[in-house]
Amino acid sequence: MMLHHNIKKLATAALTAASLLACSPEDGRDTLGPKPVSSFTVQPIAGEVNKYLLTSTSSGEPFIYKWTMGDETKTGKAVDTAYFPEKGKYTISLMVLGDGGYGLSSQEVTVENDDPDGCIGNKRLLTACGSKVWVLEQPGGGALWVGDPGGGQWWANGPGDVTARSCQFDDEWTFNSNGTFSFDNHGDMWIDDEGGAPWPTDIGLPVGCTPMTAVPAKYQAWGSGNFTFKVTANTIKVMGTGAHLGLYKVGENGTTAAPEEFITYNILEMTESKMVVQKMYGWGQWRFTFKAKQP
């Protein structure tokens, strides 16, 4: 494992350094001093999630401290911290180095729960632990899909719709690891239909691409904006008036005629490069397929 590999490397380096000191005729001292004995305490930090205070209680006058926690190594402090975003068992090790050699000790820590705000799982895939831009899958078809509850298809976009709906296929969703996301429709909007008529019924615009400046004020929230989100192993919830994924009219409980405060989608697939979300209703379902935009 990476942990054992790191400890072995540190131990080898420390032993080599101690050997060089012991063999140095220029040292000018009869002894090298006491050999350090490593020890430390681990305490949860009040008010912090999955974060621990590490305090060296080592003896033997060490002057170098090397902490190993999971796959992370820190050097230089007698007091440090460790953070584990995911639940599980972790080994924390402290190597101390002094004039007389080195000492090594370890403790196991059990983390009971995942950090809900940690960059793990689907949040890591969605945001790359920083910021990631997603667009509707293209140039092929199928990014927009609607069908019955059992999975039978009623309609899906074809490759030609990528051009016909260019104002929709250039939309960008940028998800950030701090729980925020932005939607950018580049100043235009695809007016969708219900039964062949523009939707909502009073939008006053034809089906097709239209500038956001022509969209009535009460529907402006479906345009570009900044929002928040929550993602779990199975769902992604977008929050803020007008927040949506894929198509504006797909609301929380069915086809919506007004911007809503939040919408929760099921996650059918999530990888570093592909995301498929579903909105299920009693009468049927929508699916939206996204791809990560290349820089």
C-alpha cells in the first residue's frame, strides 16, 4: 500500500542520515545525543468534520517531524492536523529525527461518517475538486430523451438537433467544489413546446432559439445565473430560482410553467467525462446526458 511505501522510504532516509552523522569525523562530539522516541496524541477538533489535532509527545530532542496520514505526508511541525473526507480506518504515523537517530510510531483512527461537504465520490467526478464545465452530449444524438416509466422512448434528439437547437447545445453548467454552480446560456434560449405549441403558453415567442432580451421578465430566471447544488451517491439537487439541468420546463413534479426553487434529479451514470441524470414522473421520464467540456 502507498502508506507502507511512504513509511519505508522515510525510514530508509532517516537511517542513512543517522549513519552519515555517526561516521562523520568532523562532528567534534563524543556522542550524538539520545535516540528520539516517537509518540503522539490524536484528538478530534471541536466544530470540524473529520478533522483531527495531532500533537507530538516524543522524547529525545527531535528536530524533524514527519507525519504520514493516508497518502499524505507533512514535514516540519510538532503539532499538525489530519483530515479524512471519507469514513473508514486510517493509520497515522509520526517519524521523528534527532542527533541520535530516528523513532517511529503509529496509531489507527476510525472515521465514522463521510464528510458531506468533502470532495469525494460523485462530487469529485462532478467538480474535479475544483471547477468543471459540463455541456449536453454532442455531436451525436440522445442527449435529450423522454419516454415512458418503463424505459420506452417517445422522443430523443438526433445529431441534426445539435445545430437546430444550437442555442441549447452551447449551454454550459460549471460546477464548483464549494457547492456552487453557474449556468451560462450565452444570451439566448431554446423555447420548447408542449403539444406543438410554445411553452409556457403565455411566453409569447415561437418555438426555437430566441435572445434572452426577448424573454418575458417572469421567465428570465431560466437564463444565465449562479446557483447552488447538493450531490449524493444517487441524486443531484440544484437550488435557486430557475436552476435546472438540460431543459427548463422539466420541473420538480412535472412539466413546469414557471421557474422553480429547486429540482432533484436521479443520477443514472457519473464518470469523469459523462453524466446521465433522470427526472421520473408518474406519466414518464426525462433523461439528460452531459459530457465534460474539454479545455
